[in-house]
Amino acid sequence: MSELQALLRGSIAPSEEQKAKILLFLQQKYGGNITLRWEKDDAIINGFRLEIGSAVYDWSLSGRFAQLKETLAHLPFMQGDIMPLMQDAVADWAPRALAEETGTVATVGDGIATVTGLDHAAYGEILLFASGIRGMVQDLRRESIGCILFGDDAEIEQGSAVRRTGRMAGIPVGAGFLGRVIDALGAPIDGKGPIKADGYRPIESPAPAILERQPVNTPMETGLIAIDAMFPIGRGQRELIIGDRQTGKTAIALDTILNQKGKNVICIYVAIGQKASSVAQLVETLRRYGALEYSIVVNASASDAAPLQYIAPYAGCALGEYFMNQGQDVLIVYDDLSKHAVAYRALSLLLERSPGREAYPGDVFYLHARLLERAAHLSDARGGGSMTALPIVETQAGDVSAYIPTNIISITDGQIFLEGDLFFSGQRPAVNVGLSVSRVGRDAQTQAMKTAAGAIRLDLAQYREMEIFTQFSSDLDDATKRQLAYGQGLMQLLRQEQYHPLKQHEQVIMLIVALNHITQEVPAGEIAKFNRGLLKYIEAQAPYIRQDIDQTGQLSEDDRKNILSLAREFLKRMQAGKSR
């Protein structure tokens, strides 16, 4: 057995009794032959610092204070006065022989540090550098480890010390984060002062097991008739929003957040690689419409380092899990995961991992799978909370068959595809009915919406097909003209102004009227005006209809007949007013 060398440092030489006790400790801990060498170090006050291999035992005054500080920092969070808990902790506290493993920075640059000497560091563990900057272990090799940095790598020097913390990467959590804008590490960046945290959660955690979930059967209404009627989203679902840049992807997510006002849903918006001006505009919109009070914005902007962009969605998800585990409903938006994949690719290439398709590493699928699988509708035994995920992915020239889009499509429970041609023609939201789908289907719709929506997808599909064929024909029969007019009316129905989500009863009324061909008698350009007037008319004449639909989610046959009767009355009034 090889001989181990141990180095004891201190300002005062140890006594023979102290040497014997230290040697006994080392033999019990490490076994074998151990040689103990003492070295004078005036910087160590009142105690010793023991080094053996990469392990360091700090028995100096500063080391004991650090242990006490760590003990107090990890006291369990409890409501009420914390002083008795602190008094007990201090009374029972005694210094322990804890190994503090330290290493050395071998190389540093581009947000990556290579560290040697940390033989027992774990994947995902937080390391603390001498400059105070933190990093996370991302690459484990035989002789060194690769670490991504959460700060400026210019502040780290080659040869400087690095120590293990024994803690996995995490984020503070709590109700105090509502209404705030934070970075990927949980620090506030909105200038409103510090945030009081209720606890601490690791950013990476296992997804709920199958038996801990329940089916997705409660609607998460977006307020957009084009989505709620045809591609319903349920609480606990993962619905992808996909399309080219500048086609209204963020607008759909933002309208969905605005629609949760008064519904006891906590919303988290995670901005990944976005322009700071765009995020500032979004925060101002949330504030203006009263949605910021129940929302949290996690921002890792384009100017932030790739490691921060990489951990941002996991940090946002950890915040969402905190509320979900308390039985609350959460909506989280990841904007967007294509930029997240690019950030991870940059880190992987810098860590010298083997590139695969489009230079992405081989585990890029797992990158998003382990994130999106954490969205769930928990069982009643787990509190019944839910977290609904709306990931956003940007495509190039409408190519949904690219690497990252196909990966995320296969992970999610459906996708809302936004088409550039529709957007630029004025059809907003520009939802492509043919390529969009919700795999939860009508399970996430109320009975009223199921009845109202009817066969709208089939009617729209027939209209799009007929529209293509009739482009080459100048002579159309009356039946075809009526079908085209009906389809154009449906397309007008699906047009919706941004920041104006519709309530459930408003959508139900508009759908029933349109699918019963009443709006077919209204010029296409006036359908929006007709619908606005009709909603006010029905509210004045029969307010019980709104109450029945919004409170119960049910649409009786009598209510349906009353809606149609009132719609015909309003149409006659409108036509009579024009004829005068």
C-alpha cells in the first residue's frame, strides 16, 4: 500500500498529543501508512488546516465560523418565529471533521472552466471559485472536470482555487417572486429590491411518476377562439407554439397569460435569448393589463452568457413546481426552446463533446424531454396542482421537419402551427388548421364549447380546399359561392385583436351563430362589428345565458335556441337600420 502524505498548516506548532489525535483520525478515515508534515502559516488563526490529497479539513477559527454559518443557512423553513430554532441550533452545534475538497483551475475561457483535483465532484454540482463566481459541473473526465460559469470568466485566473459546495444547482422559491422580474439564478433585476424566499429548490428534479398524475381534463383557456374551439389546451398539457419569426408566437402566449386574470392561475414567462427591449415591452404589457401581479418573468437575455440561457427554463420550471406542489395551477411559457438548444450546443462544443446532426450533441432530445415531462396534472393525493407548458419554437421558412422542431413535436401533446402567409394576409392569430393539433382533443373542453365548436375544423378544411380549386375557375355555381362565403365568414370569425382575449360565453355565442350560417348574411368586412354588437345585445336581453355558460360550462338546448333567436332579431335590426 502506497504512503499518503498529509500536510498540517497553522500559526502555532501542534503538540505531540494533537499530532497523535490527527494521525489517528487520518488512519481511521483513510487507512494505510500516513506521513504527517507540519508547515507554519501565520494566516491561519487559532487552529489548523489539514490537507490530504484533494481533501481539506479546515479546523481554524474561520473554518468553524463557516460551518456554523452553513448550519444556520440550512435551517428548515417554518412559519412563525425562527429565533427558538436558531437558539437550539447554536446550543447543540459543535465543529465537525468535514472534508472540504479543493481543486485548481487548469483552463478558463468562453464561459467554460476546466478544473483539476476535484475527484469526487458530482454532475450538476455547484462549484465556488476564489473570485466568488459560481459554476456548475457539466463534464466529468478521468483527470479533470468541465464547468460552466455563471459570471464573467475574466474574473477567474488560471491556477486559482476552486472548492466544492456539495449542493446541486438550485433557485430560491416563494410567493414573494410574484410580480417580479428575475434572472436565471433567481436574483431580482427589476430594481424593486430583494425578494423574500420561502425555500430552495434544485433546478433539476425528476418528473412526476405515472401514478402521481391524473388525466388532462380541465381546460386552460387561452381566450383565443381559434385555439379554444379547435385545439383545446388542458391543465397539465404541453402544447407547442411553432412558426417562423414574427408570426405572432409570443402574442399567443401573452394573450393566454392575460386570459388567466381572476382564474387563480400563476403564470411564469421564461425569456431565453430574447432582446432586453422585447422583454421590457412584455413586462410593461403585463403591468398595463393587470397580469403582472400573478406572473413571474425569468429573463436570460441575448446578452447573457450561454450557461445562464441554458439553466433559465429549468429555473422557471422549479419555480412552477413549487406552486404546483402546493395544489395551485401554473402556466409556464418557454420563449423559445430553439434558442435554448443553440445555447446548449455552444456549451457542448466548448466542452469538446462530439457533435451530431446540425452540430447538436447527442443528448439534445433529453435536454428538452426532461424539462417538458415535468409539466403535469398531479393526482389528488399529491394535491391536485397542475403545470401547463407552452414551449415556443422558431422555424426557418416554415420547415417543421428540422431537427429541433421534430424533437419537441414528439415530446409535446400537440402543436399550434403559425403560418407566415396567413399572418401577412391579415389573418391573426395565423393558425394553420391543417398542421395544428391537440392530442388531448375535446377532453379539455367544456360541454358548452364542445357543442358550440361542432365541425368547425371540417368546415374550414373544406373551405381551404375549395378555395384552392376555385382559383382557376371563373364560373361558379350558387352553392359553391355560398360555401365560399360561409368559409370566409369563419375565417373572419377567427380573427382576433391582440390583448383582447374572449370569455368562454363570448366564444360559444359567436361559434353557434356562425356555424348556423347566420353571419353568412353579413358582409365579411362587418362580421367583427356584428359580433361585438350581438354580444352586447344578448347581454342586455338574456344575461342568464352568460351566467349559465361561464359558471357551469354547460349549454342547454333552450339556451342554444335563445342565442339563435336573439341573433336573428339583432340581424334584422342591423339590416333595417342600414335600409333607412
